[in-house]
Amino acid sequence: MSPLAKGALLLLLAEACFAGIGAIVKFTSGTASEVQVVFFRNFFALLLMLPFLYKHGFSLLKTQRWYLHLSRALTGLISMYCFFYVLARLPLAQGMLVLLLSPFIVPIIARFWLKERPSRLTLFAIALGFVGVMLALPGTAGTIDAIMLVALVSAVLVAVTKTTIRYMSDTEPAVRIVFYFSLLTAILSAVPLPFYWQPLNNEVWLAFIGMGVLAAIGQLAMTRAYAVAPASDIGMWTYSSVIFAGLFGYLFWQEPVTMAWFGGVLVIFYAGYITTRQRLL
């Protein structure tokens, strides 16, 4: 399997996990505060990463690029707060638009930071994928301007985070990147927790555990994906989360699946197909 195909498949797995996290966030938003959701997402993901520390030993923690790990944790955590804020206030498929904006921004950042030059066909496919997203997720003009501003901030920070992964992946293995992300975000998100604590029922606790599992798998898959393939070539596969979000929204909240949604999905997949094909020729 080529690095591009492997990266695309790993990113599809990651996006399925992230859409699942979005569904859990929406489920818990009526009971838990956003600060609790963010903390337990990171805390349970950290617990699931501890066996990797045991397996690799403390050599896993040895790094000369701690500043990049800290930078990634800060941008990722702020993005997470913004993202969960949006998810709690929009239908799931619309809320996932936060993450779907980031592939449009990744090639711009990668071009100036990593000196990666996406081809014209890649740029066309990214634009086409963005059009597909717009078709799949009809706008709600005039009603959520402030929320969409928060969503845009989150998307930019997600793009920065993903490009940072690509930048550090030449010396940092995927397990180390994910472990430090889980560790640092768990520590940082614990600071405001006492001020926003609310009683939680058993269903929410189980949901948090599930969110941690999905977070750990998704982070490992995403980190590995950007380590094996250029961010500018596979970043647009993040659009696939709209499919998973639409499916979860329909199954759990009976959010309508329209012909426009199906049309957008077809456009998104065609954009992914032509990007992958032009790299394999």
C-alpha cells in the first residue's frame, strides 16, 4: 500500500472516531459542563496511553522538541474548547463543520511553514471538497454568526495542530506525540475543573470513558496519517467526518438526511478520489 493510501485510510479512521466524540459531546452537553467534557476527554485518553509508556519505558518521554509538544497541546486544547462549545449549540452535522474547515486551511499553513507545494489538482480538489461540505451542510445564515466565528477560530487552530504534527514527525514517533498531547491537555484542562463542576450520572461517566477510547484511537490514527503522507495531500480527507456526523445525527437524534447532503457527500468523495489518483499515477 502506498504512503498516500495508507495515510488516507488512517485519516478516515481518525475522522470516524472524532465524529463519534462529537456525538458523545452532544449527548453529554445537557448534563456536564464543557470544562468537564474537555477534561475527561483528555483524562481518559491519557489513561489509555499509559500502557504505551509501560511498553516503551521512560525512553518514550525523551524529546528535544518539548516546545512543539507544548505548542500543539495549547492550540489543540483551545480548539477543543471552541469545538465543544459549537457542538453543544448546533445539530451534530452542522457542528462538525468546525473540523471540515481545517483541510482548507492546512495547505496554506503547510505551504509557508513546511514549504510543501500542493499541485493545482490538489488545490482544485480541496476547493471542490469545500463546495461539497457547503452542499452537505446547508447554512443557517443570520442565526449563528457568533458561533461560526468560534468555529472558524477552532478550524484555524486544528489546521495549525495538524501541520505541527507533520513538522515534528521526522523525529517524534506517533506514540510520543499522542502521549504528550494527552498528558499536557489533561494537566492544563484540570485547572478550571473545580470552578465548573456539576454532578454526573452513570450514563455520562460511561460516555466519558467511550470518548477517551475514541480520542486515543483517533489521535494515534491521525498522528500516524500525517507522519506517512504530506498534510497538503491528505488533509482534505478530513471532509469525510461529515458523512459519519450525518450518520450519527440521523441514528441518534433523527436529524434529517437530505438529497443535498447526499450530493455533498458525492462531491467530497470525488474530490478525494481525484486527489489520490493524481498522486498514484
